[in-house]
Amino acid sequence: MTRAILTDIEGTTSSISFVKDVLFPYARRALPGFVAKRGREPAVRKWLDQVATENGGMCDDAMIVEVLQGWIDQDRKHTALKALQGMIWADGYRSVDFTAHIYEDAANALQAWKVEGLPLYVYSSGSVPAQRLFFCHSDAGDLTGLFSGWFDTEAGGKREAASYRHIVDAIGREAGDVLFLSDVVEELDAAREAGLGTVLLDRREDYPEPRVGDATHGHTRVESFADIVLLR
């Protein structure tokens, strides 16, 4: 029985290209000015200092910015980077420089599941504040009210079964009652190891070559939220 939904964002509810082609470049361009303007704020400084400590104790903010920009280029899933990106994107959303892409089928399904009383949760490598901003400023409007909880990499890596065990404990559900939606097979493997139900989103917009047969690792495969059948 599906009693709760846990969803990824990038490649699942929203296009990979939006994150890669809009959000990441925006953060990369804005980083130097952001650090120069707000680098003394405690909420910003703690993340900059963490990056500095992990890279030999560098004391030059310009060098820290270069490291962070390199991590963006590598799509590194580092908590400090994600936190700083979230702050930068908040400025972008407030300035209406962009709105967050969400697939229409995803927005429709999430809204319908909420009406049915199904609790919805987000688990993404982006920081929780960034997740909230994303759904607050989506193409479909403010969708934050749909969700009962938010999880990022502070819960653990998305390819580690322990992370999913932590999440189901946090939301007070049995693992078998939670369905995890993602476009990444390795994440689904970890969720399944933890006992969750799984669905692979294999959108043609994000994955031109269909992942079928052995490539699905045995996970239920759909190309749209409209194709997801919940066990009720």
C-alpha cells in the first residue's frame, strides 16, 4: 500500500536542463558578487569557512569562490555549495530572473495526491531552503503547501540505503508504505534496499534513449507522473 510519496526534483518533477542550464550558471556568475557583498554574514561565513578548512585553510575569499565555481562545474553534491547556491537562487527568484520549471504532469499528480490525502515529501541533493524556493516559485505557482516535509543530503547520500531508512523514521512511516520517485537508478536501488517502493521516471526530454530491460534494475518505469499507478 502506498501511504506516502517521496520525490526527487531534478529529472523527476522538473527538467534536468533547467538546473544545468539556468540555475547552475546563474549561481556561478553570481558567486563573486554574492561573497563580496554578504561574505561577512554568519549564515554565509560558516559555509565559506567550511570550504576553506576542507581545502587547506585558505584565507582568501576569491580562492574559495574559485573552488565553489569548480564544484559547480563538476556538479559536486557538497552541502556547503548547495547551501550557498540556495541563497543565491533566492535572490534570483525574488528578482523574478527566472521561475522554476516543473512538468505539468508532475504538478497535476502532486496536486491530485494532496487532495486525496496522501502525504508528500521531497528528497533532493539541493538544500531544503533551495527546495522550498523551487516549489514556491514554480511555473505552476506556489506548490510548497503540497508537501509535508523536506530532506536534503544532511539526511545522507541519495545512493545510500541508510538515508532512506532515516527519512522513513523521520516521517513516522513503515518503509513499505513509502513510494520513492526518481530518475536515477542508483538512488532507486538504495531506496529499494531500505524497503521503499520505487518508480523510475524515464522522461524523453531528459533521457532521449529509453532505459528499458536490465537498465531499469527491475524498478517500475514510467515516462510521466500520469503513468504512475499507486497501490491503494
